[in-house]
Amino acid sequence: MDISASQIRLEDINHLGIVARIIDEMGLVEQINQLLGTHPQETAIIPLRRKLVIF
């Protein structure tokens, strides 16, 4: 069976959303917060930055 290039379909599944979901389910950002502590002036963007560092 020969397959031509026109019969092949490629898709980018962008795995980052999957990884982000796993990070949320594992509670990694919360665990990091417990280890490092938080600052009273910390904004909502800081947990997101911590998640991006894990990537």
C-alpha cells in the first residue's frame, strides 16, 4: 500500500494546555507557594509565572 503526500494530514495538538491541566491537577503551584511562601503584595499573575517556570 503506497501513501502519497496528499493523503497525509498533520495537526499540531499544542501540548501546553495538557501540561497546564496536569500542573493544576497535581497542585504544583500551591506546593511551590507553600515552600516559597507568598508576599502580601503578590498579584494573581505570580502563580501563573510559577506555572510557566515549570514548563
